[in-house]
Amino acid sequence: MEHALDELARILRTPQTTVRERYGAIVLRLVESLATGLAIGIGFAIVHAFAG
């Protein structure tokens, strides 16, 4: 019983992960992909406008 309470106390002392820490890398990757796609799309639109 004492071991279980020690384990519970250890778990409660550990810092909680926030949503930003958990999903930050995924969101950053999605934003990066969106920005890249937008830049490529704008590039194609400019070339298409100049071409005719």
C-alpha cells in the first residue's frame, strides 16, 4: 500500500503536459505545409497570368 501511495505522489508531482506541448509539432508541420502550398499556388498563378 505504501508503494502505491508513493507512486501516486510521484505521478501527481510530475508536470502536466499542455496541449501546446503535445500537439505543437503537428500543428507547426501543418502550418508549414499550408504555407508551402500557398506559395507554390501563388507562384503558379503569377506564371499563368504572365503566360496568357
